[in-house]
Amino acid sequence: MVVAWVVVGAALLLANRAFGGTYVDDYTLPGTSAQQGKDLLAVHSPKTAGSTSPVVLRSTSALSDQSDVLSQTVAALEKVEHVVTVSSPLAQGNLSADGMTGIANVTFTDNPQLYGQDLLDDVDQAVAPARAAGLQVDYGGQLGQLARPAPDDKRSEAIGLVVALVVLLIGFGSVVAAVIPLVSAVVGALGGLAVLGLVAAGVTFASVSPTLAAMMGLGVGIDYALFLTTRFRRSLHDGASPVDALGSATATSGRTVLTAAATVVVALLGLYVSGIDFIGRMGLAAGIAVAVAALAALTLAPALLGLAGRRIDRWHVREPVSEPRGTGDVWQRYADVVGRRAWVFLVAGLGVLVVLSIPVLSLQLGHVDAGASPTSYTERRAYDAIEAAFGPGANAPITVVAELAPGTNDTDRSALGSDLTTALTGTSGVASVSPVSTSPDDALLVTTVTPTTGPQDAATDDLLRELSGTTLPRVLGPAGATGYVTGATAAQLEFRDEVAQKLPLIIAVVVAAAFVLLLVVFRGVLVALKAALLNLLSIAASYGVLVAVFQWGWGSSLLGVPEPVPIESYVPMMMFAIVFGLSMDYEVFLLSRIREGWLATGDNRRAVAAGLSATGRVITCAALIMTSVFASFLLSSNVVVKMLALGLAVNVLVDATVARLVLVPSTMYLFGRRNWWSPAWLDRALPHLDPEPSAEPAAAARPVEPQPAADEPQPS
């Protein structure tokens, strides 16, 4: 098995290097005004229908003194493959008032990110004469995104792995037992990234997808292998042979891993319900990483454990420990305390989650623009230069497309263009309007509106709504024409609105799917319902932390974000699917052990105490490891990655401590036997899926259970 992983893994990595695809942020939303306007331009005015990115040129003196160099630069850019048109930086509207900053708007046939490094090299070569003449040249828009440094996650991954190793050594004592989950996770993460790269050759994934896949692959990979290793070592310490111990671990915790991984993948693929390909494909990217990590945990980790055998505890930094079985363990004592003070723990846990959730009431979705990028990025320098020379609205241009009624004559067309310019200029929030142009076939009128505010400003959002909902219908309607607002700014804001509209649907679908899965697995209505509600609370708490840090700016400067920014529109939806799935990992692992005790004794109180004491250490260690892996990605220069990293880290920490180790046991103590109740008709209708059957022969037959009190239902 180890040899197979080495061979297949190497083949995947080589194949990805040779045939792997690229990652592009594509906010296409069929049927929206922005997309309809873009489609009309593609049909009637192909030269203006592509993707336009500004190339910003700055000088310490008048740019007009460098007219020869600028002409040479424009001519060279026009010869670059995939470039349709290039405007002169000396043209009216492209040159700043002081004459020292100019913009050459370069229109590509499509998003320049699709063409990769070769295109960027050609553009660099085209502007080389301008740079040689002493001009500062920077790229904005999607060309600037293409020029970003390739994400280097190695430092984050190394930090996460080092912290994971320390936690494992402290928690379990054995060097070999600590290393095996790390090896399995690293191999699984590399394999997942390779598979993702190959799939990306035919599917367009967001630029953040590889980093997201690395986070998920490492995080869940370590956890899954840790669950198996813990169970394997307990069986060894109980006197089983290595082969029997491995079979027992795989038959029990292995099924738990499979159930947990399936839950995460289903939750992630549930993002396709949004109907937004961009979101669904991000879920697919993370799902690929989770699936490969689970495969490594279920095949490679057992192989490594088999090789280690009883030598798994040979090298240790302290006395090796495994799952507790006696009453003297700290987790057993903690379980007893929770049982005696269940109401106190329940109220305290709910109080923590509610307080953390308060900021979510101020949640503001938006798009994190280039103004939040590091100043070392060319897109940030271009953004700042444009804002300083032309005003903040120059970074948020809005293209207005008017589709004329068939048979419109030249006179009516000219009059309508004049009326359109007057109406747009008179709209509040408009800084300037470019001259109205006509498409080559006279079917469209096209102009560009420059707002007075930047892309993240709420006033820009208001302007878009005013244009599409009032200004354009009022001017164009009487003439039988139809108006559309398009361009990058309009597309991003419409994308945000679409995501916000679909978020409740995603929440409903994922919660319902998780409820059904838990109901099938544990056959208790209250167990499944409680898990769904607690997960919603823990997710709200992580949302609240995101709002406080990024939107309110509480400590955001410590994370390299100098000013408050809105929460990226798709982050809450992505986080919900990810953390809801991840929280099920700990839920399934904890409830599996509780249910094992329940089936063996029929005593709910003893089962909860035994399950909590058996899993407390491993859940805590697993949560600390996954939190450290996620938190290490806060070092990324990408603000969206920082949001995902902080949100996921906070959620895992809160969920594994407050929810899983406080609220779950306290509620299960309070509900008693009712935890496992389900109507007889439902129990007959549900399929049987045992996540972790007992491996001990004595537990194969269910003992006679003590009779419940008169007011308590029989367990299913």
C-alpha cells in the first residue's frame, strides 16, 4: 500500500505539472444585467466586449514629454496576442489633470488570467521601453490579478505541521504515533492538490481554490488519521495483536472517518444548490481535497500503523497514553462534573456563543478590492495611483449598454444618446460620463459612467440600483430601448446580491442533509435536531468574529489588513458548508462512542460519561491541530484567504470546545433516554447505517437493557 501511494502520488504530481489547469475568478451569472450587457457587446461590438484592464503609467514630469515612448508602448501592447484594443494614455479622460499619470486601457478577448504567465511575459516585454525611460508602470484589474505573486503556502503549511506535531507529542507522548497522522495528511494533501490541478484543466476554479484545498486537506487529513491511530493504540494497550488492533481500528474508527468525510463532501457539494457555478466549484475543490485526505487516512495510515506495529510507542517524550478506560482520568472527572452541573454548563455555553454571534447582525457583504492588497502588489499600486490622479470612482467604472429598438433611425439614435448623457450626468453619485458611442451595426449605444465613490462604498451600490432601476428605464423606455449596467463593478455587486439571496437556501439544504444523515446514523430525533441547532450557533459565532475583525476593524491591522473591509460575498456561504461539515466530524466521533456505550448498557448517563471521557483528549488535540493549520494561513497576503482562515480556525475551536465538549454532553445529560427516541414508523423506514460498530466480540450481542421509567420512552 505504501509503495502504491508513492507511485500513484508521484504520477499525479508529474501529470499535474504537465497538464494541470489554471485558477481564475469568474463571476459570470447568466440572466443578470451585467451578463446580458456583456453578451450584447460580444454580439454587436466585439472589440469592446472583452475584459479591459488598466495599465497605469506615471512620471515625475509631464507624460506628454514622453509621447514617442508612449506611442511605442501602445503599439507594442496592440501586438500582444489576445489583445483587441489599447487606448492612448494621453487621450482625453485617460490623462490626469497634472499630466503626470496616464491610463492605457487594454482590452483582451477574455479574462487575461486564462492565458497565464505567457501573456504576462508578453505584456512585460511590451511596456519595457516605458520602464527603461523611467516611467512607473503598474497593472490593474484582472491583468493585475494575473501579475500577483504565486501563492506560497509552504510557510503556512510548515507552521501548521510543526504545531500539529507538538500537540500530538504532548497529547499522546509517542513520536511514531505523532508522525504517522502527519505523513498521511501531507501525502493526502499533495495528492488532493494534484487531482484538483488536473480537474482544473477542464473546469474553471477560483484563484483561492488551491489554498482552500491545502487548508482542508491538511486539517481533515491529520484529524482522520489521528482518530484511527488513537483507536489502534488503545487496542494495542488492551493486549490485542497489531493485526487485530488494526482491523478493530479500521472497522470502528475507520467507519467514523468514512461517515464524517462523506458528510463534509456532501455539505460542500451542496453549494451547487445555489445555482452559482463559481460557488459550487469552490465546494467541489474543497471536496476533492477532503475525499483524497480521507482515502489516505483509510489506506495509507493503516499501512503505516501496520509497519509500526508495537514499535509505535518505542520513541516517546513522555509516558504514552491512549483512550482512558478507568474513572481516574481527567476527562472522566470532567464528564462527571458536567453531569452534576448540566444546566450550568448549558447556560454558560449558550451565553458564550450568543455573545460571539452579536456582531453578525451588522454583517455587510461586498467585494474586497485591490485597495486591500499589499502595496508590493502591482494591482494595489495601480489602484492607489488611479484613485490619487482621477478620484476613487475611477476604480469602479460602470459600462452602460442601451439596446435600441429595431428600425431606430439616425436622428432618433442621436437624440436618444444626448438624452442618455444628460440623464446619466444628472444622476446623483456620477462624477463623469464618457461620450456615447454606437456599435458598428447601430444596434447599441455604449457609454462609461465614473462614480464619485469607490467600488467598496455603499454609495456606489446605490448608484447601480438607481441607474438600472430608475434612470435607464425612464430615459430609454419611451423609445423602446432597454438599458443594462455591466462591467467588473456591476458584475461583482450583482454576484454579491445573488449570493446573499441564495445563502438561506444553502443553509436550509445543508442543515436538512446533515439532520437526515445523523438521524439515519444515530436513530434519535433529538440527537440529530440538537446537533443541527448547535452547529448553527457555532457558525453564527464564527461569523460574528469575522465581522468584528474585518468589518469593524478590531485587530485587523495585526493580520495585515490596514483598514476595515466588507466580508467577501461568498465567504459566509463557503464557510457554512465547510464548517458545518467539519463540525459533523467531531459530532459523529463523539456520538459514535456515546452510542456504543448506550447500546452496551442502556444507561444514558454512563454512556455520555464514557463517550466524553474516551474522546475528550482526541477531540481537543484534533481541534487544536486543525485550528493551528487554519490559523497558519493568516500569513497569506490574500485578504479572502485570511477571512476563511480566521473564520474556520475560530469555528473549529469554538465548536470542538464550547459546542462539542460543553453543550452536547450537557444537553444529552438533560434529555436522558429521550436522546435516542424516534417514532416506531420512522425507525422502520430509516435504513440502518452503523458508523462505528463495536469491535469487541462481547459487544456483538446487545444486552438486556434496564427498564426505563414510566415517563421515559424506550430507546430505538
